[in-house]
Amino acid sequence: MVADMVFVNGPVFDGRRYWPDVSVAVRSGRIVAVAADLGDLRGSRTEVVDLAGGLLLPGFVDAHIHPVQGGLERRRCDLSPASGREACLHTIAAYALAHPEVEWILGGGWHQPDFPGGAPRAADLDAVTGGRPAFLVNADHHGAWLNSVALALAGVDARTPDPPDGRIERAADGTPTGTLHEGAMDLVGRLVPPTMRAEQVAALTEAQAYLHSLGITGWQDAILGDYANLSDATPAYVELATTGRLTARVVGALWWQRDRGAEQIPELIERRDRLHYPRFRAGSVKIMQDGVAENFTAGMIEPYFDGCGCRTGNRGLSFVDPAALRADVALLDAAGFQVHVHAIGDRAIREALDAFEAARAVNGANDHRHHIAHLQVVHADDLGRFAALGVTANLQALWAVYERQMLDLTIPFLGPERTARQYPFGDLARSGAHLAAGSDWPVSSPDPLAGVHAAVNRRAPAALADGTYDAFLPGQALDLETALAAYTSGSAWLNHADATGRIAVGALADLTVLDRDPFAGPPGAIAEARVRMTLVEGEQVFAG
């Protein structure tokens, strides 16, 4: 047997362990040998990839990401590179001038610390949008910046009540000032013109190429459905999958509509059974149980503090009633779904774990591989429950760092005790929890090496840092093997992509080649590595 491709002269991370002295052979899209000596597997037509000391590892798999949103923001008014209020306004003005044909100014990526109280104002936006309505989501997609035209079109004024799952920023007289949080975004988002299929396909195509350039070979799309001002991205995936243009392996998480209940499960089953294509299926359901700490909607056991260090009466939100969550998760589990829960606050995380415990009590153990994403504040009593219940901890490591948002909008309102419990990756690993990792792009960079860097160093890479800070709770750092495993074998396993995420005989050749060996350098240089090559099933989808 002669290999189609061999990888030589470099170390290998097999998805769990580091091997400094093995080579790898691929034939017909699968790994056929992992050995110090490949013997007679090389032939005249074998492509020899000289790693030149760079690391070969399984393709990265992002366990929580929004590629179509990310692609759309790159194509629309992209505020993610802007730093500061004036830079945001300059970017918006330039976009509006360059795109006189668009009916609405859409896009996002603005950063809350750039505005007083994390809430930009409609009056500023009015000055640069030329009379057209504007809807610009923030970097974490839990709030939107609106201009006066958009608010007027939606009839949002001082008499408009806050919805149960959101909040309107207001002046002292109750007049909306231009920022809508969580479910309040829908007050205006329902008027935004739907994204046409051609634009979604273009966005997904652009996002896929970008993600391949970062070594990513698969992901879980964390929302398939209508959310805020975003149209369901499912048709874009179907088009790419049915025309052979989907080169990544994708699991879609079907959106749980929180204003409905168990009556939507038959619809979800129908969608799941219909959406089964090469490299794309929709076997997960996404439930958003709370908001985020920065706008005080993350669900907390104890109330938030105010800016003066006094307790408030606000414990955040539970978007789904905890009793209903327990019943609904049990029904979803019985129907064979994987359940993917967004939970930031310690109460929301406990409510999700309680729901998974209730499902197991009713249905017994199974292999659905449920998971909770984000895990910002975890109560000590709940750390061991992940392993006990078989619930995966889905980590977004780039959030576990000091930055302006953490310092200005989070720590003062959590207080010291909860601050010390943020992003407890090390404790979760030591407890035996299964770890997966993702980026939540476009909330933060989708670069897996940046995420691994943050998980190991508890600092943002220099290219993404907004200042010079100490390590954030360094006792919660992961070692490099554990962090890489979370982003490769851990996330592949989460997606039931069991033939990937590892370098072993018989595995599919979803592989990434780095230009250096992060194990050989200092931890502070992990993010400096670059992707040389990305392969899916032995086919090259990126070459640097």
C-alpha cells in the first residue's frame, strides 16, 4: 500500500498527547499509519509534506460559533476593529457614504467599554447615518445600538414597557436613549429586512474560507433560526451542502424559541430529520438560559452590586422558567437531541445542570453529549456535577482574561467572591469534566491559537489585548495539551464526529499544520504560531 500523502520531520499532537518523533501517512482521506518509520508507504506519487519542525495536529473544531453572522458583519458595517466612540462613528459614517443603496445600516461589533455605562446613544448615530434606520449589534450580540429613525419606526418610546426578557436604556424621563438589551432588540429587529439567501450564502462562503485559514475543519453553529435581526441561516448551509461547497463538518443547533414551550418539539424533530446532508446535520437544540453579566441579565444566585459596592435587588434573568426548562430538556433528551445551553451566571448554570439531572432521572443515561457554553461564574457546589452528569463544559477561553470590559463592566458588579469564581477551567478539568472549546465568533476572534494561548496563559495575546495586565486567576489555567485537546478531540467528540479530532490509524484526515511547535517555545508565544495548511478528509482547503 502506498500513501497519497505523508507528513515528516515534525512533532505530532494526536488530539490527546504530544509525540516528538512520529510521521503520519494518509491514503484515500484516512490516516493509515502513525509511526517513527513509514517503511515502504512512500511511492513516486506520494506527496511528502516536510513539517520542518512545525506541529501536525487534528483540525480545530469550534464548539460554539456563528459563522454566517461573522461573515455578514465582515461584509456589512464592521465595527469590531474600531476602538473608541469616535472610531466607531467614523467607521459608520464611511460605511453609510460608501453604501447609499442599503435601506438599513446594519452590522455590529462595537465594544461596550467604548461608551459610558456600555450604552451608546441614538443621537450620536443620528449624526452619521443620513436619515436611514440603523441597527448595530454589540460585540457580544446581547445588545443593539439604534438611531432615532429606527426607534420611531418601531414605535419605541417612553411608554414602551421593557419586555420580560430584555431592557431598554432610558433617560430620566423614560425616553429610550438608543441601546436595547437582550429581548428588547426584537422591538426593532422585527422590522429589519430579512437577509436574502444569496447574501447568506456569500457570508457563509467567506466565513468558511476564513475559518479554514485558521486551521478550523468543523464547528457547531450555535443558532439555526431567527434571532434578533438575523434570519435563519439554514438555507445557506443546505445550498453549500447540496452543491458540494461545504468543506467543513458542521452541526447546527436549532434555536429554542423562549416565548414558546414543548409544543415546538415536533417542529424541531421535523427540521432535524430533514436537515441531514453530507457534512451538515442539525442534531442539537440551543437554549439561551440567561444573558450576560455586563448588562446585568446573567442569572445569578445572589444579586449584583451597584457601582458603589452595595447589593441591588437584581439577580439577572432566567429566559426559560427553571421548572419548564427541566421538563423541556427531558423531552428533548427523550427525542434524541443534544441540548446546548448558553449559561453565564451561576444560577443559570445550576438551572441547566438541574435540567440535565432531571432528564437523566427520567430517561436514563445516554450518549447525546449535552453541553453548557460560556460558564463565566460557576458555583463551587456545581463544579463536580459536570463529570457526574456527563455534561461537557464548552469553554470560550478568550473571555478569561483581564480587559477593559472585565475591569469596568464586570468585576465591580460581581464583587470579589464571584470574581474569583470566573471561568474555572482548571477546576473543571481537575474534576474530570469533559472539555470542549469554541470562540462564539463574531463575539470574539475565531482564531483557535488565540483561544489556546488565553487558556494556557490567562492573558489575551498581544494582538488582541487592550492593555497590559496580569494573568487572570492563573490557578485556573490549562496546560497546553489539555487546551489543544479541548479544541480538537474534545469538540469533535461533542459534535459526534468520532472519526475526526484525532491522529490515529483509521481516523479521517482532518488535519492542521502549524509553522512551528508551540510545545517547544514559551507559553507566551503560543498565539504567534500560524497555520501553514488545513486539510479535510485529506483534501487541502487552505494553504498559507
